[in-house]
Amino acid sequence: MLSSAEEQVETATAFQKSHASDEFLSAMVDACVSNVAVLNESGTILYSSKAWSSFEHVHLLPNCCRRLSESDFDENADVTLAEDIEQIVFGKETEFHRQYHCDSLAPHSAFVMHAARLNLPGSTFRVLLTHEQLAPVREDFSDSQKRLIELLSTTRILSWESKVEGLCFDYVSQQALEMLGYPIDLWYEPNFLASHIHTDDLYKVLAAYQKQTLIAEHFDLTFRMVANDGSVVWVQNLVSVVRDAGKSPKLRGFMIDITERKRAEVALKDLGGRLIAAQEEERRRIARELHDDFNQRLAVLSIEIEQLGQKIQKPLSLRRNVARLQKQAQEISAEIHRLSYKLHPSKLDHLGLMASVKSLCNEISESGKLTVRFQQTGFPANLPKETTLCLFRIVQECLRNCVKHSQAEAVHVKLARTEDEVRLSVSDNGVGFETKSEVMERGLGFISMKERLHILGGEIEVHSKLQRGTRIEVRIAVTPEANADASN
């Protein structure tokens, strides 16, 4: 234990050290060319640099200076500089570096304030303040805010906030009126969003909201809404989930009108469908001409050559040449028949998808190029012509790739018909490839498959690894209406 005299000596020594530290700080601040000030324990300025005087309004009116925020919804937007300095004085913070503004005093009064608590010998402390004027920042922020408002207006984007529970809006921007035609007041009514989502999308959207708000920080949904005039508006909703400890999570986001983009996609899809239909019609025409014209003429030519050979007895060499010509004519006829079938298989029109795919697999197996095993479930079944043709072309392209590129010995083709979709799987034991290579991006075969499936709303997945083979999975939904059309 220290004696009373020792305590007095220690206190005096601490005071002297503190006073010496203050003198050193004062001299250092006085020599600074930047804006520096030192506060005591009560928050009063003890000494400051000469440059600080140009910033006099800040320390005279600290309650008028507030944190600079990019959003009016920021809960810290109303915190004053005085309140932040108090956090340093009371020891709740040791340092901060923040931006503030004083719009009530000057049009461009944004600045950065840095505050740090300096512990001197004993229990004495000081608060060191430095600041830097940021007029360009405030001006740029104001201009950016104006540009953002103009952008939202011209691009039909509305900003919004809502509660997670019930999806009840707390705020929507004025663009909501132009986008859907409903008065802004109606948007704040309970279940406004749910009651104006297109009925075909309602269940999917509500289920997605319920799931994503639990697991994701950001997500987006595309769906249809019904406008005030009864028209359908496609929107893409970009959603952010705001989670604060102890508080109910909130949703914020932007709703973008993508109706025109959807119309363009439909038009492009329709164009793609017409191009493929025109291509198939041309293939059908050429196949018909090859089979009905050229193949028939070759058949007649083969018969005439055979008859000519029967009339020639000598010399034997001439007779053998004629026989060779007849064989060549028969081979050309068979090749034209195969080419005609590739262009448009007649079995597809008369026997359906399953029989045509099975016949194609058998043909390749019999050629000896590779072994193709075919498996089916759920057939025979009625399918729309477009679906039948699409799947057959995909099988045809997959097997062609297997023969030409995969170096596979065996291929397994599976075709399955369920209540609401058709599934196709083609897998081989070949050399495989990198799915992120140019083979996928630029290969005409894959592009053709994707384009055909896109028109029908189908999906394709390609799984492949080097020396591990390739598996292609295809799914096409088949609606009850499509089944009815196929059976008629």
C-alpha cells in the first residue's frame, strides 16, 4: 500500500506528465497545416490549428451536422456529429472515420471527420479531431441521385420496401403508378402484390418468396402481373433481404418492367420455330424427291442392267462388268434410301417416336460402328408432332456425334414417357470432353438441340468428363392440352 505522501507524489508526477503531453500536443497541432483540434474530457476544444478556423461552423453547431447517407431509409442517417463525438468522450468508441454534411448552413458542406481518443498519463485523455472538406463528393452524390431518379423513370423501374410477412409494402416509388396504373395508396393495402399476380404464376411466386427469404440474401423472380386496365405486365423483381438482429427481416428491391423484352423473346421464339419448320419441310420435300424420283429411277436402271446382262453370253469379262454396274446401282439406291430416311423418316409419321428411335438404334448397331442399346418405358404414347420430331432429331444428332467424335464402343438410349413429360437420356463410354469448351458454345449440333428445345420449353443437361464418357439428359413437358391435340 502507498502512503499518503507517496500518493501525492505519484499524482503530481502524473499531472506533470499529462501537462507535458498537453504542451507537446498543443505545439504539434499548432504546427499542423491541416484541420486539427483537441478536445478535453468535457468535449470542449482546448486548442486547434489555424486551418480549423475555416471549419468554425462545425464545432459551433455540431448538432446540425449529420452523417452522410445514400438512402433516406438508412437508420443512421439522422445521427449527428455531436452524438458521435459523445461516443468517443464517454469511451464507447475509441475511433471513427465518417462522412457528414451540414446542408442547413451551406449548399456544399460535406466533409470527412476522423476522431480518436488519446489516453494521457494518469486518467487524463484527449480527443483528437481532424476533418477534410468534401464538396465534390456531396455534389456528385446529389447528381447521382438525380440521375438515378431519371433512370428509374425512363426505364420503368420502381423501387420498393416491404415486410416479409404478408408481403405488405411499406414504400413504393412513383413509377408504380405508370407501370401498372394503380394509385399508390392501393399498393399499401394488405396482400396487394398477391392479389395482382397473374393466377398462373401466383403459387410459384409465393412459394419462391417463402423459401428464398429464409435462405438467401439476394434473389430475383420473374412473373406476370395484371395491370389496372387488364393487360398483362411482365416484371423482374430484384429482392434483397435485410436482416437486423432482434428485428423482423425486411425486403427491399427494384421491380423492372420487362414486358417488351418478353414480347421480343416470344417473337424470336416464333421466328426460330418457323425457321425450323421451314427447314423440316424442305427436308421432307428433298426426302420425298429422293425416294419417289431418284430411287425409283435407279431401281428401273438396275432392272434394265440386269436384263442386259442376261442377254450377254460372251465375252465373260463384259458380262462381269455389267454385273458390277448393277451392283453399284443397287448400292447407290440403298444409300439414297438411307439419306432419304435421315432427312425425314417416314416411320416417324406412321409409327411414332419409339419405333423410329428403335429403328435408328438398330440401324447403327447393324452397321458395326458401335453397339446401341435401346430402352423405353411408357410407350406407345400420343405426343405432339413437334415434340416427336424434336426428340428424334436430338437422338439422331447424339448418335451421329457418338459415331464421329466419341470413340465410344457402346451407347445407351433411354426414352421414358410420364404423366406430364417426356425424358430422353443418351449416354456413351467414349472419350468425353470439357463441357465449358468451345464444343458446347459453338458446336452446331448442340446449338441446334438447344434451339429446338427452347421453342418447346424443354431442358437439356450435358454431363461429360475426359475419358469418362458423356451423358445427355433431355426433358420436355407435355400438357394435357398437347396430349388432346396429339390424339386428334
